Amino acid sequence: MGIPGTNAPAGDSDYVGQPGFVFSGFNSLGNPNGSNPFLFRDNQFTGDVNLSWVKGKRSTKYGFTYFHFDLNHFQPTSGGGVSFLRVVFMFQDGMTCGITATATTATCGVTSYNTIADFLLGLPNNGGSAAVSKSQQTFEPNSLRWSAVAAYAQDQWTVTPKFTLNYGVRYELYPPAYRDNTGVTVLVPGLPLSSNVEVDGVNGVPENSGINVGYGFFAPHLGIDYV
């Protein structure tokens, strides 16, 4: 629409689109949706390898799996009222709803039409609050990364035609999640309200939040079948 400043920062296609015009008593024009614009680019990588070996009374299986997920979300998180990324202009009849030029607090017979008059005059207003505003996403994009690794080994042994043993073990490891530039953000309730949110990897905070996930864990299983 050519309105200066509505699609800032300049050259960033994520912010391009119609601004919103909100009227008291009438439907809005443009795009006043606080969740727009948004762009999701999520990548998932999975690798699996399985091997089976059968010999005589023994049937063994082995496997390995790797999973990695990249979450990349560009989406406003602070939209509300007039705070939207494409800018919203609010018209609440405050500029033309007066008996005289100075009686701006007087009530009108039909206030809804005064919002249209304010719009035609180019006079946005929202009472004592901001009538024109825009927000900007802090992280571009909002990213998160996490992985998982697992392996297993299993053996099925037919001891006799009536007696079968099935046993094995599975190993799993879940490293801490992180972002593309820093670690995750952690809320520490024991700290003062002004400093109870820590960003991993910043100002001496460990990249894993000080959380020790260890070296993974083992999950054994045993099955007995007798008929």
C-alpha cells in the first residue's frame, strides 16, 4: 500500500504484507492478525540400520537409529492490540466525537460512524493508549535443535521345541536441546525476577543449562515361552 514504515525492516520479505486498520463498531481492513506473517522451516533427519542373522536355533537382531530435528519458526510472539509486525492503525472515534473542537471527551449519538470519519481524516486514535504501533520478532527465526541416539541387540534362542528364550538390551541417549546460536532459555525460580531467565552459552551460563544427562541408559528385556 506504500505506507512508509509498515513493512520494516526494509528488504525483509518476512514482514511484507498489508497493515491492519481496526475500527470500533466495524470490521477490520487489511491484516490485523497477530500471528501473521509466519514462516516455518522444520527439517527432520532420521537414519536406521537393522541387521538380522539366523543360524540353527538362534535368531539375532541388531540395530542403530539416529534422529535429529531442526525447528525454524519465524512468527510474531508479542502481537496484541496494535502491536503487530505489519503495523496496525486503530480508530476509536476519539478525534471527531466532540460537540466542539475542544470537547473531545463528549459522547456522540452514533460513535461507530465517527471511527470512519477519523479514518477518512487520517487520524488514528485509541483513547489514552497507542493508536499506531508495530512489534518485531526478537529471534529470527526462533530455532531449536535436538537429537536422539539408540541401539539394540536381541537374541531369540529356541532351546527345545517347547522352550524359547528371548533376551536383549536397548541403549538410548538424549542430549540437551539447543538453539542454532545459543543454548535454550531456562527459567530459574530461585533467582530475582529481574534475572531469573538464563540463556545457555551466554554470560558464563553452560550451554547445557548445567543439566547432566549422563551417558544414556540401558533397557534390558527377557522373555520366556514354554508350551
